[in-house]
Amino acid sequence: MFQRPARTPLILMYRAVDRVARDPLRQAVGPELFERQMDWLHRNGMRGVSVGELRHAHRAGLARGLVGLTFDRGYATFATRAVPILLRRGFTATVFVSAAEIGGRTDRDPGPDRPLMTERQIRCVAGKGMEIGSHGLHHVPLPSLDDEELAEELTRARAVLEDVTGRAVTGFAYPYGHVSPREMTAVRKAGYEYACAVRRGPLDGDHALPRTRVDDRDGRIRLRIKVLRHQLAI
């Protein structure tokens, strides 16, 4: 269980691994920088893993040296750019996918318009050891939904992703990081074993796992500071 006062493993939060000319929200990390970040983890005795693997190792007391790697939104560049870099180092990761938007684009989101993974790409990365998690059905803030809509958003998303992958989908990430006790309860009732938030806050436990965001400013020194800050906070 991810509960204080037990040591909470570090989970890093990425979105896109991509080259963009303009990215005011800092949603993308360039492939070269991402590769240097993964090299830094490897050189410092850390191994990137999916949240599912991290949780199993944590419960068994074997999480030392493991770092959770997560990618929100399910961008196509996760399959084309991030996964090859991860595989070369023996790393895995969790990618959270919006089930109703598979194969579409992010033209409704703030920031650059990007393609999302297709069903084929999702099955491909899953076959290479990546964990597929749910980011909801339509990537909408859950607090904006009534109780019936919320239940539908969560359960249908899980069913679609399990149909695509042929595997159990046990993880969830809150769109935009918006979560309250109501949403946590709904996610648990929908059958998800864990859920990722964005940052540490008043909510805690398996269904509000805090993450440390990584962006295009995080070179070796900033990444080291974020790791140390996490260690001091737990």
C-alpha cells in the first residue's frame, strides 16, 4: 500500500517526447533531452518501470532503485520516440490513454495539436512491456461530471482499453490532475487498483499517488534536485 509513513517511491510524470517549435505549456521533452534524462537515471543506479511493476515491488520490499515513469495522454510519439529509448535501457513505463480518442488528435487541448496512438500502436507498446492505463474516456475534468456521467466515463474507458489490449487495465490518471474524495471513490468503485494525481496534496493513498513532473528544463542538475526533494519529502 502507498500510505504514509511508509516510503513512497518516486514517480515521474511526462507528457510528450517530441520536438516542437513552440510549447508554452512545456508539455514536451525533446527526444535528445529525454535520452539524457534516462541515461542519468541509469548511471545513478535507477531503473525506470511502470507503476504496476513499481507497486508490486514496493509491496514486496524490492522497490529500491526503481523509479516509476508515466506518460499522460497517449501521444503517438510515446510509441515512436519514447519507447525505443526506454527499451535500450531495459526500462518500462505506464502510458495513460483517453479511450474514446484513440487514433485521433489533441486539437481540443491547449498547446500544439498532436496525434494520439492508434490501436495498433497501443497493442505494440503493450507487447513490449509497457503498461496501458486509463486517462478517462474523453479526457475531461472529472469534477465537471455528475455521478452517472462519472461512472460511465471511468467504466467505459476501462472496458475499451481492455478490449484493445486484451489485458487488464488497473491504473488511472486524473485528467488535468483534478481530483477530490468523490473522484477517488468513483475510480476505486470502477475497479482501478491505483490512480495517479499530479502532485502531493491533502489526498493520499493508492488512488492519489503523487508524481513529480519533468519538462524541457530538467537537465542533470534539476533532475537531481527533484530526486533529492522527493527523498526529503517522504
